Amino acid sequence: MADAEKFDGMLLGMAQQCEGGVKELLDCLFSFLSRKTDFYTGGKEGLAEEIVMGVFKKYQKDAEEEKRKLREEREQEEMRRKERLAKKKAEAEQKAKEKASKEEEPKIKELTDEEAQQLQNELDMDKAPDTSAPTEEKPKEENGENKSDDEEEDEKDKGKLKPNAGNGADMPNYKWTQTLEEIELRVLFDVSFPLKGKDMVVQIDKRHIKVGLKGHPAVLEGNTYNDIKVEESTWCIEDKKELIVNIEKINKMEWWSRIVITEPEINTKKVSPENSKLSDLDGDTRSLVEKMMYDQRQKEMGLPTSEEKKKEDIMKKFMTQHPEMDFSKCKFN
């Protein structure tokens, strides 16, 4: 088999130039045998046909066996995939129940006398510097610092690609999308024959990946942006033309800016968490993403974030409980 495979590159090149597919390829081969050899006339009558049918049946058995193995592998992979999804769903439901039970507890608790006295002391300490310095200076300085920080971050992101609708990128030879948990890589090959698993080169290691077609340069190869959970990563061929690789992340709390470090980066600040499948995330990760989404929307509308709102609610409650205190000169950030 190793000796036969050394001609794969040459035969693939021929197949790509035969627009009529396998029939045209075979026509070329038998035309060559009739014109350049004595294949048809060099032996007894019927020998050429006997040789052809013998080789045909030999590889027919191999092809049927390969098809059976691929079908079994797909069935096993589909079973493992369903088991993983069922496990993730069960974990998400369990954590959702735990989260719901926690949310039933009152979010704002009554302050004890000691906590109220401590808060009052802190407020009294804040009043001292406010009487000796203009109240407008600190916000101006803070605003200035925030502005310079934003400008510095924007400077770092110049030249980075804008994420596509799936929070990944559309590259010349492939495209990829991502959630916090996994990456889906798609490669559409322009070939005139149906792709099979044996035609593919897919190597996935913890920190390295190689994807391509046998006998051709790799479409994607290099060290990855971060660690891969190899045992949970899979690949398959769709419509006999497109290779789909699912890469499972080990760190499920970050967005990748690229798959391999030699490729152009996307601007992960422009990633839209709404495009991720929140239902597929575990409870803690989903809660974190939902909180990030809520806080982002609040900031865009000029409204307080969840943490700021919580502080405001506590302060309003405290002020209501202590109407005798003067809060007019206090600033709450």
C-alpha cells in the first residue's frame, strides 16, 4: 500500500483535470494502455479483461471494508458526542437549579448596627477631603485617565480583523467560528472527486494543529493560540467536499483571537457573546457571560452595571434608614 500511495499526488493532479470525473480518468488510463503498451494484445484472448476484473474486485472489497469502518467510526463518534452533550446538559441543569435556589435568597439584607456604624464612619472619612478640595477635580482626573486608557487599548487593536458573525474569521482558505467552549473550523476543497477520510491530513495535538489534503500543502498548520482538549476534538467530511474540525478548548473562559499564532488576529473586544450558544455552556460560565452581556448593555445606555446598581441599592436603603445624616457632599463611585 505504501508503494501505491507514492503515486497519489500524480493521480490526484490527473483527477482534478478530468472534468468528467472518474469515467474520464479511466478513459485516459485505458487509452494509454492501448496506445503505449501491448496490454490488450500481448496475451491470450480475454486475459486483459480478466486482469482488469481481478484488480477491480480486489479493491472493491477494500473499498467496502473501508466504508464499513468509516460508518462504524461515525456511529461511535456520534454516540460519544451525544453522551458529551447529555453530560453537559445535565451539569448545566444541576447548576441552574443551584443558581435558582441561591437567587431565592434576598439580594439585599438588613444592615446590622455594627455594619451601619462602620459605613457611617467611612462616609465621615470621605467628607474630610471633600471640604478642602474642589469636588470637580477628581472626576476630571478620573475621566482623563479612563480616556487615555481607552486610547491606549484602541492603539493596540489597530490592524486586527473584525470578528465574523460566529465570533471568528473568514480567511482565504478556511473560516472559523467559536463559542467560549469550542472552535469550529471549516475548509471547502475545490476538487472534482468525493472526499474520503483517507484523503485528509488532520493532526490535532495539545498545542499544534495541521489540516490539509494528502499530497498538497497544508491549509492550516502551526502552534495554536492556546491549549486544546485533544480527546474531545473531532472532525468529519460534509457533502463530500467540506472538512469540519471541532476543536475543544481547555480554558473555557476566553475568546481566541486566532487558531494558530502565525495567522492574523481578530479583535476579541468586538466579539458578541449573544452569538454563542449559551444553552451549551455550563452554569457558572453561562452566568458569567450573561452578566457580561447585561453590564455591556447598561454601559452603552449610560446606566449602572449590576455591581454599581447593587451598591446604589444598599446606599439608598442606608440613607432611608438614617434620614438624620447629611449626604449632600458625598460622592459615590
